[in-house]
Amino acid sequence: MDLIQPLIVQGAQMFLALALAPALIGFVRKVKAQLLRRRGPPILQPYRDLIRLLRKDVVLADNASWLFRAAPYMVFAGTWVAAALVPTFASGLMFSWSADLVAIIALLGSARFFLALAGLDVGTSFGGIGSSREVMIASLAEPALIVIVFTMALLAGSTQLSTIASFMASNDVGIRISLGMALIALLIVALAENARIPVDNPATHLELTMVHEAMVLEYSGRHLALMEFAAWLQLLLYLSLIGCMFAPWGLTTASTNPGGYLVGLAAYILKLIAGGMVLGLFEVVIAKMRVFRVPEFVGVALMLALLATLLRYVSSSQ
């Protein structure tokens, strides 16, 4: 009986990511439409899109291999597990020992690996362009994310998200320049990894600008639904990661009563709303940059992360 409540809370956090990811992307689209003085689609439209895609038949190319068929399930599973590990409304849950930043980066890297292979499998020019650009961006974004993890580990003494969230919520943090640099670097990585403006425009299908859309261009039906759902989960993951590490306010512990969980859930939803509004506003006022400028943009995140780690190491050694 003592295991029932922890299992329920852990399961609620896992399925909360599935429930809120489409609503988050719908909210971002609604904010962008309102800022452009348009009505825009309803917030629940992504749910309808998923249902519509799941009802359609899958159309496969003649030369599609087993990898092309299995990639959507691998990408979705890896992204969902990574998103479910990030503490949302409570920390210190039953599986909090596995909520490690290194494990999350590994899961995201595995999902990206299968996504890039799926873009190359059919042999179309668009898929090849999208996969090459995705790998090019990841070659700078992943090292930046790993260095950010080093910075947080030097501060909190652990790479587990529950420990980092507890440290950031304490009074021992103070004002640190290294944390500001790490936050800016993580924001840049989040934009690059989710193919958002200024790195990529998720609303376009022009072959000269596509990154993520080029890799999933040959998918249809339930396969396309899984790919789109995985992309939405990844956006939710990064917003949850930023909220967990840099704004852990309202995050409860596993030993609280049900009322504490409701408070944590309300705080988490408010964080998602704030993050969605900031993202929508940023994408309206900022134009997409040229593809050849993307390495410079993501390289700034790597340099900031390295400086943050260096500053933290030097300050701790004194």
C-alpha cells in the first residue's frame, strides 16, 4: 500500500507531459497569431491534428526500410522518457534517481540519431538536407548542453534534477554570473534543438530553410503523428528543464499532501504559460537567420557555457 501513492504521482508526471505538450504548442501558435492581429487556430487544434493523423493510412516509399518504419516509435519513446524524467510539479519522486541530466541528454541524442537516419533512409534530397543541418546544429548544441550540465553540477554537487532544484530553491544560491551565462546558453540551445526562430521557422515548408520539417516530409498517418508529438514533447521538455533548474518555485516534494501537489501543478502550468508567451513574442519580433549564420548563433551558447564553467571553477577554488 505504501507504493501506491508514489506510483500514482510518478505516473501522473509521466502522462502530464503527454497531456500538456499539444496544448503548449497550441498556446504558442495562438500567442503568435494574436500578436500578428490574427485570430489563429484554437489552442486545442494540435489534439485534433493528432487524432486526424492517427485515423489516416500510412503511405510508405517503395525503398523505405525497416528503419524508416521504426524511427517514429524510437524517436517518440526516447523523447517521452526524457520529458517524463524532468520534475514538473514535484521532485524526489520514485524514479527521481534516474532523472539525471546526463541520461536526459543521452535520450535526446538517441532520438536525434534515429530522426537523422530516418531523413536519410528514403534517399530524397530534402531529407538529406534536413539531416545534415540537424547534425550540424547538434554538433554545437550538444556540447553546449553538456557544459551547462557541468556548471550546474559544480554548483549543486550533483547532476540529478531533484538535487539541482532543491539547491536552486535554497538561500545558498545568491546572484552568480555563471548562472546567468548558463541560462542564456540553455535558452539558445533550446531554440536550436526545437528548430524555432531564429534557427528554423516551424511554420514554413520552403526547401531552402527547412531543418526538422525536411526530415519528416516523407512521413504520413500515425508515423507523422508520432514525429510531431515527439517535437512537441521536446519543446515541453526544455521549458520544464528551464523551470526546474532556474525557476524551481512551487516545486513540491514527494512527501507532501495532495494539496501540495495541486499547488505545484498550478505553478508548473503558470511557468508553461509564461514560457509560451515569451517564446511567441520572441518569434514575432525576431526574423529567421540564414542557415550559414546558425553555427555562429549556437556557438555563442557553447562559449557562454564554457565561460560559466570556468568562472564557477575559478570561484570555487579560491
